[in-house]
Amino acid sequence: MKIYADRFPTALRQLLTDLLVVVWVYAAIRFALWLHDLVEKLAVPGQKLEGAGAGLADNLADAGGKVGRVPLVGDELTAPFTRAADAARAMAEAGRDQQELVGQLALALTVAVLVFPLGLVLFGWLPLRVRWMRRAGAAKAMSAAPAGRDLLALRALAGQPLSKLQRIAPDVAEAWRRGDDATVDALAALELRGLGLRTGR
């Protein structure tokens, strides 16, 4: 399987395109990670809320425990502290929920930002690149086979633009049917050149 063309202009174009794709993917990933970090910063208030709520709940529970030791009225005095500690725990839970929501949002935005650029690469550039590699590998193998020249000529007749075919011979199909060696060689060379491959065996 050939990765790059033999002819310099085609090989250079392929190499530059491959480098551009690598830069495109790298930039898309870096941007997605930057966006993820930016959105994650929205979780800081939730972290502070969780810390403050948990600290307040612990302090209120501790104070309620100390007040509860007062003889005769201790149980009645602890009830407001217990309710306040429960409210502080609910505040801490709200902070945790906010952090979880921000984490999910950051992940969803990161994936959403990556879908388009990576989709272009995976479903646009990569199939075209693999198809060229397969066609070039098959054409190179055909050019070395005894009957490969005829197959390449037939492929050129079927796939090359009419303007290029007419430059070879006025009635190129008739010349190919007659088995004219010069026409068959020219058609095979045209097909190989179209793929960016050298025409010599």
C-alpha cells in the first residue's frame, strides 16, 4: 500500500494536507480542553458552597451537642441547632449537585465541540486518503503485472476526463480496441499520472 505519490507535486500536496489535518485535530482537541477547563471554573462557587455548608453543619451540630448537655432544657435547645445543621447539610448538597451539573456540562460541551472537526477528518478526509492509497497500491501492482498495462488503459478510458483522452488520439477507444501499443501505453501512463505515480515500470 502506497502512502504518498511518486510525483513531487502530488506527494507535496498530500504531505501538506496530512500536516494540516494533524494541526486541525490538535487545535480542535486543545480548544475542547480549554473550553472544558473554562466551564469547570463555574464549579468553584459550588465547591465553596459545599465547604461552607459542611463546615456550618459540623459547627451547628457541635454547638447543639454542647447545648444539649444543659440540664432540663437541653433537648429543647438542641432542636433549632439540629434544624439549622440539616439546612446547612442541604446547602452543602446543593453545592455538590452544582459541581456535578457543571462537570456534566463541561463534558457535553467538550464532546460537542469535537464532533464537527473530528467528524470532518474521520468521515471526509480519511476515507478519501484510504481510497487513494488503495487505488495507488492497486495501480502500482497492476503496472508490474503482464496484463496490467491493458487494465490501466481500460481504467483510464473509464475514469479519465474526455479532454485528456482526446489528446492521446482522436478516436482513443477505437485505437484501444485495435490494441495499438502506443495508445495503450499512453492510456496506462495517463492513469498512473492521474494518481501521482511514476509511469516507468
